[in-house]
Amino acid sequence: MMTIVYAVLALGIMGLLFGLVLAFASKIFAVEVDERIPAVQECLPGANCGGCGYPGCNGLATAIVEGKAPVNGCPVGGAAAAEKIAAVLGVEVTESEKMVAHVHCSGTCENVKNRAQYEGITDCLGAIRVANGFKDCAFACLGLGTCEKACPFDAIHVVDGVAKVDEDKCAACSKCVSACPKHIISLVPQANPIRIDCSSKAKGKEVMDACKVGCIGCGLCAKTCKFGAITMEGNLPVIDYTKCKKCQMCAKACPRHIIEPWNTPEKVKELAEIKAKQAAAKKAAAEKAAAAKKAAEEAAAKAETEEK
């Protein structure tokens, strides 16, 4: 009996000693945390998307408190989160330009033909591993929705074979940019409507053979721009948005019409028409399939009747 008592007492004393040691160690080796960090983190949306360039919301909150990131560094939270963070830190918010994702491609089903029939998994990364995709243009959007699956904000969808961004929903988290195996998505200033809608670096004839509207690298846009905002890099125009004045002269000069102000009412209407066309095509295909099924059933029933 006493053996059991001694064992319990020994374990109790050991537990007390270890507890005291751990308590002492926690005080000695404690890492001080700035109380402003959790306060700033509470102001963030908690998406942990990494669009700010830091490892999650906690990483951004720490960087903001340490002065390594601006209070408006969260592209998802936007101005609302920036104001809350500024109030916590007692600083003023500096205005920043809202960025949105843009798909630099006009290779719709009508503009670019398929050189092969792809029957693999519905994923751009999988398709690109088979002869660099199935479209005639090696730089074209494959339209299999890898970017769409990566977007946590439902801001990008495939329309008529090409991914399109809903700029009202886009939070500039860059997940679609990273997900695209063709590297044809980038972040652009939402306030500037001038966009290059082609990513082909091929030469003129090759582009014209592959796409009805692809950039042929003529350089007229760069020559027309009076502000030096467009340069030609690898047969493709590149816009320096810090110099662009939104004059739209480059868009007017482009013979292939791949430089467009996409956020105009005309372009919004055009996108709506594309969506309506796609919906009508799906409906027609479904009706055709239903009619074929009905005809097959009637033929089978007739054959069965004749046999009897």
C-alpha cells in the first residue's frame, strides 16, 4: 500500500517541479509580440491568398506594423481594410491604384482553330503537356478553366474558349496569374482601359495563319504613341502604364484591333452577346442530342414491332 502512496507522491512532486521549470522557461524564452499585429490582422479579410506578396494575412499584418508594407497592402480588403488598419496604427491612408487581372488573348473559338481534338482532363496544365496544347496559336488561352478553378472570388470564367475577368469581383490576388501555364494573365490598372489582347510572340505570317486577330508585330501602336508608353518586345507591344495617357490612339492605329478599351459600354455589350451566343449554342446542342435520342428510341421501337 505504501509503495503506491510513495509512487503517487513522487509523480506529484515531479509534475510540480516540471511545471515550475516550464513556467520559468516560458517567461525567460517568451517572444514578445506587438499587440498591434493581431489588431491589424483582425482588420484583414482572412483570405490568406498571398496576393499582397506575404505569406498570409498574419505575414502582411506583421509587415505593416514593422513598416515594411503599406496599410493598403491588401488587394482583397481594399480601401475599407486600409481605413481600419490606419485607425489602429494612427496613420493616414495613401490612395493606391486598384489592379485587376486581365487575360491577354482574343483567341475565341471563332478566331483560333483547333489543330487537334483534345480529350484529356479539363485542365490547361494537362493539355499543355500534350504538344503544347491543341490550338493553332501556341500562345492562345486553352479555355479549360485552370485559372477559373484557382480564383477564390469567382471573378474569372471561360467564355467562348477564352478566360474573361469580371473586374468588379477581381481582388487582384494573382492566383489566376500563377495558375495560367501559358503565362498570358497579368495585373493591370483598372482605371486604365487600354489593354493588349494578344500574347503571341510569333512573326506576322505565322500569326495570321493561326489567328484571325492576333498581333502581327507591325509596331504601328508604338509609332503612334506620342508619350513613349508602348514598346515592342519580342514582336509584341508592351504598355508602360506610368506613361500611358489613355488617349486610345494606339487602339485606333492597330490594324488587327487587339488593343481595346475593354471597360467601355460597347465592350460590355459585346461580352454579353458572346455569353448569349454561348448559351444559345449549348441549348441547341442539348436539343439536338435530345432529338437524336428520341429518334433512336422510336427506331428501336419500330424495329421491335416489325420483328413481332
